[in-house]
Amino acid sequence: MEEAGVGFRKELVSKLLNLHFRDKKTKVSTDALQLMAEMLKIFVVEAAVRGVRQAQAEDLPRVDVDQLEKVLPQLLLDF
């Protein structure tokens, strides 16, 4: 079920990380970028799965922002 090549681009991950660095001279290695991209991918997939489960629990045919908002607090605690 896992597709090759699906994930976050290194440039995007680098920009996201750099937004939160206090020292603008901080560099991120390629390995760190790959690891962070994989973590983001796992987080997004987990959010989607939990959103689907929430929608099913509410007998809804599709996931909406409301379901994601309901699962987000627990998801953030798990990570």
C-alpha cells in the first residue's frame, strides 16, 4: 500500500525547520532532513487514519476538518 516517492520535499522540510531556529546560521544535514520528512509523513498518515476512524464513529461518509480537529489533541500528545 505504500507508494515509492510519496513524501515531503527536502526543500520544504528545510524551510519548516529553519522557521523555528533561533540562530539563522544553523545548518541541517541531509540525514536529518530525511528523518524529519519521514516523521512528518508518519504524522500526516496517522492524522488521516484517526480522522477516518472518527468519521466512521460518527457515521459520516467522509472526513472533514471537524473530525481532524477532534483527533488532533490526542495525536499531538502521542507525538
